[in-house]
Amino acid sequence: MTQTPATSPYSTLSNHAGNIKLLDAVMAKLHLKNDAALSRALEVAPPVVSKIRHGRLPIGASLLIRMHEVSDMAIGELKRIARDEVAA
């Protein structure tokens, strides 16, 4: 039996528009020019970033932590961006 994202025990961020904003925010914070540079900074294969950007892959907990580590942005801030919320 496969688990749907709603029932998965692993935390994922699956808001497509928010995930694009999150990728863009991390790129801006790190002064990166493109997704290839972002994938190198996050130490993930370029197709991972592409799949996230095109809505075929959610951002998992481990990638969220990696974004926090390389960007020095707080986990809460990253989650707010991914949820497409404005920080209070």
C-alpha cells in the first residue's frame, strides 16, 4: 500500500507556488543565478530542483534542513515562504 502525501509520516512541503518561491528565495539569499547553481549549493542532482520547480516533487524535510544549513535562514522562515505566507 502506497502512502499519499497527506498520510505520509514524513514532512513535505507540497504547495507548488510556495515551493517555487522558496527555491527563488534561497537562490536570492545565496546570490545564485540559476537552478544548476542552486543544485550544486544544496548538493542535490539538478533533476531534483527541476522536479520541485515543475511541481513533480515536494520539498522533503531533509532538503528543507539542507536549505537552512546553506542559507542560514530559519526553518520557520523557510516554511512560511513555502506556504506562501507573509512573515508576521
